[in-house]
Amino acid sequence: MSGDENNPSPGNSTRKRSASALHTGPRKKAQVNSSNPLVLHGRHFGRTVFALCNFPVLLTAGILRLEELQDTLIEDYPADVRREHRVFVELIDSYPGLLARLTDGEEEDIIHVGELLGKGASGARGDNTKTLKSAALEWLMPRGQPLILPLSRNIKSDCGFNHEVTGRLLCPAGLDWSDVETKQSLKSGETAVSGDQWPMFLYSGYHYDPDDPWKGLLRSEILTFGFKHVFTSPSLVDKEPKATRSGNAYLHGMKSVTKGSLAYVATQIRFALSSSSVFSHTDTVTDSENFYHSILDLLEDPDEIEEVNDLMTWWTRRVFPNSSSSQRSISKNSALAKIREKRAALRELAAAEIN
């Protein structure tokens, strides 16, 4: 039964709340110190958990929802609200003392904390957008091979579907860039490309198999370069990984690839290849927010957990080879596997005898 003013349903609090916090709000030029701990935390949280949200709304709605959850279950809420609450919980869990600060403070304090976090997230996004704009162009062709039609680092209008190489990478999977009519339709904008039409650059070898759409998905070379550029160090893009890390991952103790970080890098690379000059939440040409959400929809889908777990393990091994979470599974027929198998059988036998 739907709620009304006298009988509000979950997610429809009698206090004013925005429809969704998981969309970027209007930009505000808050004059705060960029070294503020909350700003720094917002930078990392935006890159690794959720990038395109309105933090003041996220915190305000989250606190209200905690009160509601005393009488109801999160499962009773719509899917978009459940995701919003997961992001909120992950945020307060990732910053010690944040929940107490929010619950003990006034609404103005909550908004101020949200603005600090939002400043960090938007600042990080802006920094990465700026540096990837030129870096991504260097990854389009093998070392030493110039583009047939050069691309300027400062003129994005030549990119996107206006260039042969970037157009091929941005071409939606399932469409044939080599087809003259398809190419012309994409160039002219006659064929509109929404954010949920994933481009070829997401796939390993830039090849899409319609019979197996998971094959090679989110395992491309340019994505790997982009991830290392953002999280480890730009200088490590073309080098073998080392034990000692620098960059954002090292500063924040990041030892594994997250779903949010993968969606973030994919969104940044997609924008870098596009002809759009400014990353904006109102941009209907690149439809970046829809693209970002659609990638997370897949990665958070419980029905896809097997493929997603395999994908995240692949990424962590590739970027953080020395972390414990990247260690390879033991071969089934190895001596070590047999020893552990026998030990487990003995434990089960002992437990059965006790019972």
C-alpha cells in the first residue's frame, strides 16, 4: 500500500527529503581547506565507492532513514533507496566517529560535513578528468606508432565519433563501426548513444562476443592503464608492478580493486575519449551518470556474483599482485591441496565422533 501524509511508507518520511542522493547536485564553491580530513576522505570515497552523489542529501537522508529502520526493514524500500543506504552505511563505517558527529549535530552541521566530502569527491574527479584527457590519447596506439589522424591534447571536439580510433572504441557493443552508415549515423548524432549502451573499449582486445557478453568485459588494456594512472602512479602504466606503491592507493591503504573504483575509471576513460569538453551531471550527450550507474548495476547484481568475483580477483591480481586478496587459488591436484583436503576430512571425522 502506498504511503500518504498520514501514513508514510518506507522512504517517504514526513520530513523533507530529496528523491535520490545518488546523483550529483549543483556545484557550490565552498571555501574550505583542501587538506581537511573530510575533504581528503571524500576524494578517496568518491573514487572507490561512489562518485556521483550529493553528499549533503546522502547524509541527511541517511540519518532520517536510520530512525525509520527502527520500525521497518531496509528490504522494504525500493532498489534505488537500498543502494543509497548501502552507500551511506559504507561512508559512515569508513570514517571513525562520523556517525556520532552526524547524530549529535544540527542539520547545518550535517550539511557542512556533506559539503566537505562533496568538495573532495568533485575535486578528485576534476583532477582525474583533466589528467586523463591527454594521457588516454597516448594509450590509443602501440608505442612508437602515431595516429593516422593526429589528436590534439587541448581540442576535444576532434575526439569521440569524429575520429577513427576514438570512434571505434566508443562504438556501442553490437554495432559495426566499419559499416559506413553506422559510422555516419554516430558521427551526426542521428543514432543517439545512451549511457547503458556500453562501448567497445570495455572489452579485452576491444572485441565483443554477442553470444557471451561477459567475455572480456571490463578487462581491456586502456582500462588497466587508466586504473594505474588514477590509483597507483601514472609512471607505472607501462611498467611492471612493484612491491612499493605510491599514489592514491598507497596513501589510503588500498589493497584491492573495488566495484566503485572500476566503475569510476570506466566512466573517466569513456569521457576522456569523447568529444565533450566539460564533465557535467547535466550532460545528455555523454550521459555519464547513467553509464556509471549501469556499470554498478551489473557489478552489484547478486545473480552475476560468480562472474563479478572472478572479475574483481583478476583486477586485484593485476594491480595489487602482492596483496593477500590477490593470491591465486591452489590447484586442485597439487600436494598442498591434497594435504588440506585430508586435514579437513580428519576434522570432520573428529567432529562426527564427538557428536
